[in-house]
Amino acid sequence: MAAITAEPTTTARPLTAASHGERNVRSLAFLILLWLSLAFGILVLAVLIVTTFLEGQARMDGALFTNYTSQIDPGTAGARAAILGTAWVIGTTALLAIPIGVAAAAYLEEFASRKSRFAHFVELNVQNLAAVPAIIYGMLAAAAAVAIGIPRNTVIAGGIALALLILPVVIVATREALRAVPQEIRQGSLALGASPMQTLQRQTLPAAVPGIATGTILALSRAMGEAAPLLLLGGLVFVKFDPNGILSGFTTMPIQIFDWASRSQEEFQQLAAAASILLLVLVIAMNGVAIIIRNKYTTAR
């Protein structure tokens, strides 16, 4: 009877830090440097926020929301026109950028052929446009306003500039959200007789809403803090009226803060700090809305 010899089974050795050099002196030094850099950035941000709050808390009153700006009496000046102008411009930006961005992303991800030269050209331009400085979009919007025949310092011109600014971000965020949807959902819908467009409208897009909403709101938060393209368009710094349409003149919170911060009087500096706190609260609120939408749809699924 022949003896059967079993070969010894080899068990995979667990990956240890020592075998991969993570405990090397250089690795530890680099890790410590990363943590110190992160701590320094957070510390500087915290000091800036606290300093701004302490400087502007005296002007966080009702007059900041209800009064118009003033070049003579900073004690009674407010940011009413800037708040309403920001709402008009961001609303116009959302109406222009979100439908176009979602439609472009859906086409590139769901319908475009991987061998299509046109789709490749669009993807290449979207990637490049994401790194273009904001001032360039102001120049493009100014040229578009002249071509259309509308004044540059209007709500619609500002909306065009900011829509061009965030459009690449919306497209990229929407494509990533669509890619996260399992292919089984598409295949099941098509197997039941739905067309590709019906599958997109009733299955893919609803499943991708959390990612789309999060990316879109974060992009709008970025647009809310932009001043350079709007200043290039001739955004007004002294407005004592409420915007009443897309062809109305406007000012925004960043422009108003820029105007107040450039003045030497201490009262205007306090106004700029108070308006900065208000803008920060609005941006945090928009990010909170994005988190709520994402969690709500994730839980529903």
C-alpha cells in the first residue's frame, strides 16, 4: 500500500506593516509631515473663522438683511441687494447649468459610442474646462452677452458666466453617479421591453439622484463664492434696489464683501466680516441640503 503524502498547504502570510516598509523611518516622517500639514491648515482656517466672527458679530443684526448699502453711513448699511442678487444669479445659474450638465452626462454615459470621435472630443474638453481659471468664464460670458445683445451687468449674464464655470463639475459628478448605478438595473429594464430613454428616465436617473444632487449643490456652493467673473462683467458694487428679473442689474455677496473690505473705515471692515459670516452660513446650509438629499434617497433605496 503506497503511502500517500499530502503536500503541506501554504497559508498566505498576512500583510504586515514591516514587510511593506510602512514602519520605515522615511515613511513615518512623511506620514507625520502629512498630519502636521493637515493640522496647520485646519488651525489656520479655525483662526480665520473665529477672527472673522469676532470682528463681524457686532453687525449681525436685522439691518444687515433689510437695509441697502451706503457709502457714507456704514452704521446703517446692509446687504439686502446683495442677498437678493445672489439668489437671482444662483437661481439662474442652476436653471442653465443643471439641465445641460445632466443631459450631457447622460448622453456621454448612456448613449454615446465608446468609439465616437465626437464623444471623445466632448470628454476631452470637459476635462480641460474643469481646470480653466474663473476669470476666463467671465470673458466668455461677456462675449456671449455682446453677441446676444444684452447688457453685461445683468442677472442673465452673471448666470451664464457661473453656469459655464460649474458645467464641467456638474457633468463629471453626474457621470460618476450614473456609473455607480448597477448594470443589472439597466439590463432588467431593457429585458422587460423598456426603451433606453425610458430606462434612463425611470430607472437610471432616479437611482443616481443622490450623487447628482450632491455634486450639483457643491458646484452651486462654489459658484456662490465667485466674484472674479462677475466683476469682469461689470457687476455693480453700489446697488440700492432689488433685482426684479434676469435683465436687471445686480450685485452679489462676494462683490459686496470685496467693496466693503477695500475701504479703510473700521465700520466697513466689520460689515465685510459680518457679510462673510453670512455667506459662510449659506454655503454650509447648501452643503447640509446636499447631505440630507443624499441620505434621504440612500435610505429610500
